[in-house]
Amino acid sequence: MLNDLFFMQTIWLIGGTQESAELAQSIADLGIPCLVTVTTESAKALYPVVPTLKIWVGRLQADQLPAFFQEHGIAAVLDASHPFAVEISQQAIAASTQFDIPYLRYERLPLQVIDSCVIAMPNITSLLCDNLLDGQRVLLTLGYRSLALFQPWQQRATLFARILPSVTALEAAILAGFTPDRIIAMRPPVSAELERSLWQQWQITMVVTKASGAAGGEDIKRQVAADLGVQLVVLERPPIAYPQQTSDVAVAIQFCQQFCCS
């Protein structure tokens, strides 16, 4: 009976963020069948263990989505992926449009704060075309995928990387020229006290991060940067034309209820 329920009316929750975990809990509380996709095994720990909630681990490709929709009986898509996870969002939008499946983007609000210590950059390319990093002691909190782009800067600046504790991330950091004493592997959240201690320990003069909002620790980084007089470079969110979008949990849950009755 439960398998029939999943087949007929399942929500695809694109996860991997703290917000997606909170949404999953609310969806589970209502007994709505939900399939959460994450890219790592460790991310599974974010989600409640209940019969109506399934976790799928891996990276979906665009050509897999038609079979994925059919196999799991996807009735609606709730995209709560990271604001910088552009590829999966674009793929989900395209597939939802193709198969006429309702799509809603749930995204954390960007911080609307003007700080004198903050430099906004549209993307990594703009940052690396500038001389901003020259001679600085720089902490990169961008994830492991972009670290290779900074390899040419290893001789022009003292670079440190904070990454998630995974073999893939560690290997990427080492291949990008980061020595073990300039890598820290840890899972967020990071408190203001720990953030401050790390920056002071490494004598950081500049931090490069993403505009990930309060849920991604951006507010704490802004606070610590102001306290310590450290320059904070914030990469702006990539522009994506979402069909519909909300930052209201109640609206997201109503969307799920509308298309997937328990």
C-alpha cells in the first residue's frame, strides 16, 4: 500500500541544505510521500527516518530525469537545493516543464546588509581576473569544486581552504595545491566563536565566501569580518529564472499538499 502511495503522488524534494531538512520534517509530519535527493551519504543524517520519506543518494543527470520521474511517481518538485547548485535546479525546471509537473523553488532570503568590509563579486571569474588576492592570507569557503581555479594563485597569495569532511573534497584540495596545514575539513554550522578562532589562528586577512544567507553562515562571517577588520569577498548568487519561488515555509508546504494529498 505504501509503495502504491509513493507511485501515485510523491514530492521530489531536492535537498542537501538545512532548509530542505526542515521542509522534509514538515512534509513527513503531514504524512505526504516524499523522495529527497542528496549528493552524499553523510547528508542523509539531516533527514527524519519515517516510512513516507525516502532518501536517494547520487548525482542526477538531465537524461535520467524522465525515467526518474516515472519510476518514483513524481507529482510535484520542491527545489530546496543550495542557491549555488545551478545545474540541478536548471535540470529540474526543464524536466518539470517538459512533463508538465508543478515546480516550486524554495530559497533562503539573501542578506540585505551593507558592510564596509564586504566586497561583492558577481562570480569567481571576476574575482580571479582582479588582483584582489595578491599578497593576502585568504580563507576560501566555497566548497571543493572551485578550488582548482585557485591553483595558479598558490604562488601569489597564501591560500587556505575549508571544505566538507569527505575523501572527494580532500583529494580535490590537495590536487589544487593546498598542503595539509592549509586545509580544514568540517561540517557546518560554524559558530562565531569558532570562526573567529580559525581566522586568528591562520592570521587570515581575507575570506572568500558565497552569498548563501544566514542559513549558510554568511551573517556570522560578516560579523566576524567586521570585528577583526578582515576583508570579506562575497560571491553573488547566480541568476536563475525560476518558474515560481518562495522563502515562506507555509507556502512550500501548501504547495506539497495541493499536489500530493496524504
